Amino acid sequence: MLAVQTIILPDTYRDSVFLMKLSVQARDESGAAQVSAMMGTERNKELFVRSGLSTPQVEAAKADDLVIAVQAEAALLDKALATVQQLLDAAPKKQAGAGEVTPQTLEQVLANDKSVTTVLISVAGDYARYEAAKALSAGLDVMLYSDNISLEDERALKKLAGQKGRLLMGPDCGTAIIDGVPFAFANTVRKGPVGLIAASGTGLQEVTCLLDRLGVGVSQAYGTGGRDLKDEIGGMAAFSALDRLLEDSGTRFIGILGKPPGGKTRTALLEKIKKSSKPVAVHYLGTSDYADEDAAGVSHADNLTDFSHLLATMTDPKAPCDTIPGPLPQAAEGKPGLLRGLFSGGTLCQEAAELAAPILGSKLYSNLHIAGFGELNASTPSIGHAFWDFGDDEFTVGRPHPMMAPDLRMQRLVQELLDPQVSVILADMVIGFGAASGQAELFAGAVREAEARSGGKSRDKVVVVSVCGTEGDRPSRSAESAILEKAGVKVLGSNARAAVWAASIAAGKDYR
Amino acid sequence: MLQHTKDTIAPKITQLGPCVVLNAAARMTVISAFSRSIYLSDQNGVILCLCDTTLPMGPFSLSCEFWSVLEKSLQGKIFKGATVANDGTHLFFSEICLKYADAEKWQPELPEQHSMMQMRSALKRIRNMSFPSQGGLGRLLPTVLGKASSELPRDALDAALLTVGAEGLANLNTWFDLNGDYHIDAAAKCLVGLGPGLTPSGDDVLAGVMFCLHTFGQLGLLSSMRRIVLNLAEQRTNHISRAYLQASSRGFVSSMLHGVMNAICADAPDLELRIKALTSVGQSSGFDALLGMLLAIVALHKRPGGTDTLRPPTMKHPGHFFHHKSK
């Protein structure tokens, strides 16, 4: 039997984000059926009545009063009310700053700690450029996680960084590992001789994780932001990072990856690589044209998996080359049909789409604006073989990146599994620092939900996932993989391997 | 007293919102304190929002530089009911003083020019966007744009909210079609004070509608809506939200919403980015106001006379039609 009790806070305004979190957290922690917080306006009081949450206290509340209604099994009600009270009591301490104050400006941080060398900036674009300029002027390296910075501002900031002898990683830079410290989305990887420069966040994560599994460590991993290698920017961050890696005593081998650079930048970069005192390999996503690099004797690879192998063999020519794929699933038991790719990483999505395209043979669709692909956008359903990047701006309006909040992607997973034309689902799962924990459970839950809703018919479909992570991550790659496998998901060793395997099933071809 | 010297970083008020009324000698009290803003009210009900410069400007903003220093200085001194004095040039929080005499007045610009073709193109781009799943009425935006909404209510209260909200929006649409007080009265009765948020979600929707009517000089519609909504708001919503509703009827909303309106009128390349930024404000306020604004734009397009009813804005600044009276 459900019972209702209310807490009325007279003349109280609370931040709506806080109230939303309070409702969800109190409900989840206490097992209550419903916890709702709203101002006691006439209209809201009517809502409380309509939804069976009204009490005499609610009826007496005024428009400036905060009303919190808790509905729970009678046995749980006290616990739920106590949880709400606990959350309410805890909040003002933080808001009023009664205890220790967390530094909120760069000036405060620098005043308290002179050892700071790098700052990660994640504020709205309009403010980010000012904060970045301030940090560079203060002699700090900057990882600019924020996006919405114009090309002009990026160029100006990188020029300033050059004048100050600092490194500006970004904008829209999501991954870096500097002196063993992970920044934003990154993984726990072993330390070693390979230094990396990447104009791609998830690409960098995939390579650092695959190297880790090959037993090869990383000295430094610098992000540059996706536009750095365009001619408008001229690779200013990549050149600075390359100088650092050339000077870094812990770095013996260097890998550079990203979308193909602009013509001038590619030539300049190649000249620099030719003069490098350390071996350098490159991987430019989505191209197989390496004529100039071949002529200059620069090693390269066609996908992130092969690039990781290439770097591993540079460090040790005897390095094993067959450990990444892991044991392949016994047989491709699925049947031919449509393939749907649901990705949280843009680079991983593009890599998978481009590897799958020649195998599938027919037209592919994506929201990534890949040349030759049909266009999809967030408001359209999937068409044909479709590859979705859920980290695209359209999906992240007002909500966190899917690596942090996988719910939307999971809803789509259920939807695609219920589509009778679909035979294979392909997805990535990026774990580690910054990523949501428990993604595998959510994924498995979505697969089970589809099974229940389809009366077991969705079991005919093959779900293929590559987990980008390491054994050092919490939860670990193997723990997440085990949960997926238990739900019938095929877990492959890398994004490229998963893409090729999934496309082979969808096309009815033999993977080998 | 905290001094602003060469060697210390002292907080000061650098910008004032267009609806800020600072009555010298009036004693104000803190009515609510958040991490980056403090709401104040005087005995006449005048609202002020002292806030960090990193927050968007709004009608009642007193934008304060070096917020973190202020926050540290005010530790333990800011609580509901704490008094704040005003000597005509400074605000006094206990022994902390904040100069406002040199602050600039922020004045949002109206769109310089627009064509119906640009606005249609902008609306089409908005239709192609996906929107966040948040707690307020903004979730009904797809239906306003003629798209299916797949969102399910979270619980019984949420279901009731969406039902009443949808009824309010339907009444608003009918009002745009038919005019007359009946439907705007019905819409306002549904929406004023409805839903979650410091400013209830329904109030934000109505604010978005009134802001749009003001922007496009729809004086007749704005006048009747303003009368009915503000009258109901006296009894049916809270103090802070009431003040924001009044400001919106004079054409003043958050700087981010002004930015989105300007981007729609110009079909600007950064339209999606501006909407993205707007919809990340608070739990749902920006999104709810956007819903109201777009509902009004779409409805005005459909009115008899077609697109001719939309005239280029004739005023340089908002605040032209209705003059604010302090209560």
C-alpha cells in the first residue's frame, strides 16, 4: 500500500537542477515510488491532487513555498523522508560555503598552488577563450575541452600559446594523458616509450588501450583538437606537441593520428617527421593515400587497430600481432540483413562505417557527413545500413555526451533490436575516466528489454560490441565484457575488428 | 571593508540588467542564495539577482566580477533573511561593500532585420534538431514544431504536468487563431505557476510567448495577454517568477534567449549552437521559454494575412511598449 507524506519549506527557492537531482537520488536511494519537488503554486497543487500526492499540508502551501512529496510503501516512507531531509540538509553547507571553499577561478588556484602546470577548461565557448588566454598568459598549458570556439579564436589562442612556449590542446579536446595523469576521457594505461599526438579523442583512447593490451606503454598522449591539422590552423598544437615528444626522455617512438591534414600542413608535418630523431608513424582516418609518406619512408597504418600493432612492433619487432582480436566468436550465427551502428565515439563510428562500407556493398547512411554516405539527422529514423554518432552536436543539445549519459543510445538500441529488417547491431563502449560506470549493465538491460518486448524474437539478431578500455579501468574491460557476454552480446577485441565482423554477418559473407 | 586596490582582487558589480531598480535607502533582504547567484528583494517587492559574470545577463541581473572572492568573503553571512543595505552607489553585505555606481546598463539589441524566408529556414533547421529530455514542458516542443514526441511521462505527477501543459499550449494556439480573451485566459489558467523550477515551467513558456510578441510588435495580442497573465500571476505564482513574467512582457529576457531570437531572425549559422547553450541553462527554464517563443513564431506565421503580420521590429530597444512600475 502506497502512502504519501510531504515536506513543506516555507518561502524557499532552490535551484531546479538541485531539485531534479534530489528527486532522482532520494527515489533511487530509498526505494520510494515517487519523489517530487515543486513550488506550491495553485497549478502545481492541482497536479499533486491529480497524481494522488496531495496532503492537507500541500493544500495549505503558498506559491513561494517549496513542496516535496514522497510516495512510498508504508514501510519505506520514513526512510524516504529521511533521505530527502538528508539531501536537503547536505546542500546548504556546500552552497553557503560554510566549510572549505573549492577554488572557482584560475586566480584562486594559482594563488594557492604554484606547482600547477596544466589547466583543463570546460566552460561555455564564449568564456572559454578568455579563460584559455588567461591561463596561457599565466604560463600554463591548456587542455580546452570546450567547443564552440571559432577557427579565428583557435588560431589566435594557438599563436599566443606559441609565443608563451605553452601547449594549447583543443578546442573540443576530450582526451590526454600527461606524465601519467589522465585528463577528461582517458584510461588507465601502462607507462612506456610511445608518445602520441591525436586530433581525435576516442581514436586516442582506442590506441592507448590497444597498446596497453599489447603490453606497450605510453609516455605522453596529447590531444590537439579536431581542427588542428587543417590548413587554417596549420597544426600549431601538433607541432608543439611533437617538439615536446622529441625532447621528452621517456618517449622513444611517436604516433600521430587524426583526420587527414590539410595539404600544406601535411607537407610541413612530413618534413618535420623526416628530420625527427625518433621513429614516427602516422594514421590518417579515412584515407589510404600515403604516397608522400611512403616516399619519405614514414610508417603508416589504415585503421586504429593496425596502427596500434604498428607502434607495438616499432617498440619490439617480435611483439605479438594476434592478441587484439581475441578469440573470435565461434561462427557468424546471424543472418544477413541491415546493420545499425550505434556509437558514442565519433572517430570510432567513422572508422567502423568506412571499414564496413566495402563489405556491405550497398549505400550506407550516417549523421557524420561522410563523403558518399546518405545523410541522417537526429530527428530521422535509421535508413538502410546506418551508422549513428550519438556524440554529435544534435544529440548532445542540453544533455551530457553519451559516454557520460548512455540513456538515449540505449533507447535507440531497443528500438533497433525491434526492427524486423535489422540483423546486426554494432556498438562501441568507451569506459574509463569520465565515462559513465555500469554501461555494460545498461547495455545488457536494453538487450533484455528488447527480448521481452519482442517475445524473444530479437534473439535472432547479433549484437557486436567493442569495449574501449583496459584492465586498469574501474570497472575493468574484462568485467564489462563479461556482463555483455552473459547477455548474449558478442564482444570483439577492437573497433575495427568488430566493424568488419559485424559487416560480414550483415552481408552474409565469411569473415575470414 | 574590502577595498579594490592594485594588489587585491575585489569583487564589483560591472553590469546592471535593464529592469534593475536600485532604490537608495531601501533595505533589501536575501530571499534565496545559490552557488552563483543571490536573489534579493526589498519591501516593495523589487527583485534583484546578484550573480557571477559567467551567468547570462537577465532583466534583474547585477553582474558581479570576481564572484569566487565575494563568495569567500560572504561565507556564513548570506542566508535567507540576511539584510543588504544600499547607499545609492554601493550595496552593503555586512562589512562587504560592492560598488555599482560605475556599472554599465546592459541593453539587449533587437534583431536588426529579418525576412520571412530567413525565419522559415531557421524554423526548418530547428525542426531538424533533437532536444534534451528535461523535466519541464519544453519536452512538448516537438509537437509545437509538428513532430511526434516519443517521450513518456516519468511518473503520475509528470503525466499530469504534461497533460495540463498540453492543454495550455492548445489554448494558446486557439487564442492565436481566434483572438479574444477566453482562450488566453484558459491558457494562462493552465500555465501560470505550472510545473517545476524556480520559475515554474508554465511561466517560462508564457514569458517566451510574450517576449516574441514584443519582439515582433504585436501590440494588441501582447496587451491582452499581459493583462491576463500578470493578473493571474499575482496569486498563482511565486515572487521571482512574477517579476520575470513582467520583464518578458516588456521584451526583456535572458541574454541567451535574446541571442536565439536574433539568430532565428537572421537564420544565423550559429543558431543550433545558441539553442544548445540556451537549453543547458537550469533544469528546463531556457528550454521552456524557447518552447513559448517558437510556439508564438509558428502561430504568427499561420495567422490570417499569412506572413505579412510579421513586421520588422520598429523599436531599437525592448521596453518600448510598457513602462515598468515598481509595486
